[in-house]
Amino acid sequence: MDYAGSLSGIAHFTEQTIIKSCRFLPYHNLEHTRNVVDAARQIGEHYQLNDADSFTVQASAWFHDLGFTNGPSHDPELRSVQIAESWLKEHKVEPEMIHKIRNCILSTRLPQNPANLAEKVLADADLWNLGTEFFTEQQNRLKKELEQESGN
């Protein structure tokens, strides 16, 4: 499998989906997705993931919040999985890899319950900002998004 080519395609698809959604969320946006992908790559490098697992984690990171582009904040991971599975099937990704990506995306549901290293890497990458100097800014963005969602 051409992992680099597939990741490039996934990145392009994700970026275009977020931009075209016209849903400009303060927190679950393209910046957040790119940050999660970068954190996933860095954490994966730390653990010396093999090529297949590295692809799984990075592909999952790109797809993990696409469910926010087409619906409410309730169960966005399930919508993200549906979007990911559709794209991956269309691009002839093996069913076993699709299953791994599905499970990685679902590992970001709160409360998190990752079952293997790849899922743990993505779950940690998704919450990377909790341990950074950007925590307060990100927390404020998330609060604003939740307030918008609830109509307050």
C-alpha cells in the first residue's frame, strides 16, 4: 500500500470537507485536526510505530472529527467513522485497515478507552493540548463552541 500517497489523499479530502462544510467551529476545526495529526505523528515516532500502524494513526487523526462537519456535537465519532469508511472503501483500502482506522477514531470518544497502542496514540494526540501552554486558549474555544451548540 502507498501509505504516503493515501495520507496525502486523506489530508486533501479532510481539508476540503472541513472548508466546504461552512461550519466554522471555534475548536473542532481544521487547525485542531492538523494539530492532532502532528501530535499523532510525533507520538507515533516516539513509539517507533511500524509503517502500517503509523498510517492507521495518522489517517485516523485526519478523519477523527469530520463528524462535526455534518451534524451536532452528539456522537460525531460515529459520523466520522461513516465518512472515513466511505472514503477508504472508495479508495480500495483493505477491510482490515479500515477496521483499525474505525477503532482508532472511536477511541477518541469520551471517556476514552483505547485498546491497543495505535488507539492510545490517537487518544493522546486528540487531547495533546491539555498539557501545553495553549490549554487556556483551547479551553476557551471549546467552551465557546459548546455554548454555540447549546444556543447560549
